[in-house]
Amino acid sequence: MKSSIEVDNLKKSYDKTRFRDRVAMLFGAKRTREKVVALDGVSFKVRKGEVFGVLGPNGAGKTTIVKILTTVLIPDSGEAKVLGYDVIKESLEVRKRIGVLPEDSRRGFGWRLTAFENLLFYAYAYLLPNPKERVKEVLKLVELEEEHWDKWYQRLSQGMKQKLALARALLPNPSVVFLDEPTKGLDIMFVAKFREMVRNKFGDEDRTIFLSTHDLRLVEGTCDRVAIINKGKIVAIKPVSELKNLVPNSIRNSYVLEVDSKSTDRLNDLVLKLKELDIEWYQVDNHKLEFLVKDGSLEVANEVLKMAINNGILVHSFHKKEIDIEEVIMRILRGGKNAS
């Protein structure tokens, strides 16, 4: 399948200048240059029509990637292409074909222009046919109520401003849309609607969505694949449904048996009998038994439950240990190993 975005060995670092260094320079001291690595050999491809997410902690390099791909920032080395165009050598061709919702979405709006006037300005700049009609279309698409169209930008709420920024990103009907922290400031009701919009690629199945966010629910509910970045390096690229496979079996295939406090002694007796079953690992914590079943066999797990009941143990609960997307991401980040 053809790639919409291709990134090969991107590297980028910044000079880190502290305030005290700036003060010292005023008195003739030499500047000490300290480098902060933002990207350290990042490579990936995004397929046409894919919703691709990038996750990572603050300072991991997410926004730096977005800025390079949208031609705002030049990398130190490496290569990046959007729709086959080099982001450095053919930056104008890239800009013609993308829409961008930046992390600081307030930039580029006239504070004493209305919401409608702001978008109309960009519609004329893009040389769009029927500019007023297109502005109405995108404002309705992002569900900015018509009663707010004639309000000055500075009088809009944070959520309305974010919707307007999203409308601006969609205005030229781009082939690739870059969304950097898109749910910031949005109300809870609209976030659910926004997830649906992203899944539907804003009405164009061939459109590629590049999503940089902290919102794990947004990633889980919309992305085909996700790249996890930490300290400037990609540590995993997987379909969201396969991320749990990167977590050790001891987490994914373990069961938890919680018993009454009066049954703690009998629980210790039960542990001795686990050797008869296909149990790879177990641990007892007060009145809780956690154990790992080879291949996650439910039959073996049920056998443990049956043995507990037969031994007179009062069972409060018995369940397979489930891990959510947040725990998966945190474990991958702590592990720091490559998985692609």
C-alpha cells in the first residue's frame, strides 16, 4: 500500500540555554552550549488512509515530529516525505496538501475578527472556490453553533477556539491532516463526537490522519496503528489491538483469586498443590493469590478455583487480570525496547 508519510532516520537537537547563562553572557562570559536531543534516529511510514497515532510523555519528541512534517522545523539530518514530497526541498508542495491543528492552536487568528471572518480570510488565501460556502461547511462539520460565528475570536471559549482551529485545518480539504493535542479544551460531549469524526477521517476515507496526543482513549478509539516515542526514540509501532502482546505473559495470562481473611492459612496450603497443575508462576499477597497459567488456559484456571472451594476456602472473587491501554503504554515506556 502506498505511503502518505515516510520518515527515515530523523534527528533533531536544540541548544539548551538556562537563564543564568543568559545573564552571564551580558557580563562577557562565554556561552556554554548544552544540547537537548529531541529526535534520535526516528523512522516510520504511514499508509494512505490510515489513522496513525504518536504517544509519549512530555518532551518525548511528538511535537517536533509534527513540526518537521508540516515544514515548520528543519531536521538536523534524515529525510521526511509527505505524499511523496520532500518536506525541505518541496515544502510548498507539502503545504498545499496538508491541514494542521498545531499544539498552540491560537496562532494565526485575528482576535478582533469574528470566527467566520477568520476562516474566510484563510479561504481566500487558499484560493478556494465558493469560499463562504466552504467556511459554512467546515463550521457545521466541527459543530460550532451558528450563533457563535459572528463573535470576535477573543470572546470565544477555549473549546470554541479549538473547534475553529480544527475547522481551519479542514478548510482546504487536505489529503493529510496533522492533529497535535486536538482534544485540548474540548468539552466531554464533543470529545466523543470528535473521536467518531477522526474514525470517519472527517468524511474522506482516503484521507490520512496523523495524531499526536496524550489522550489514550482517543488513540484506542480511533487509531489503526500507534507509535510510542520516548526520549526521541521510537520504542514500538503496532496496531492498537496488538499493543498488549508487547506486555509479558506474566501480566497478560495471570488470574487473581481473592479469599476471605479467615481462609488465609488454607490459601497457603492450596499453593503447595499448584505444582500438580500447569502453573508457571504465582505469588501470595495477604488474602490474594495471583498466578500465571501457561497459554492463559481457562480450564487450568478453573481447576485452581475448584481446588480452592474443595479445600474449604471462602472465595470472594476470581478473575483474569485485565490491563488497560494506559498500563500497557506505561510498561512499554519503562521497558524501552524496540518493537515494530
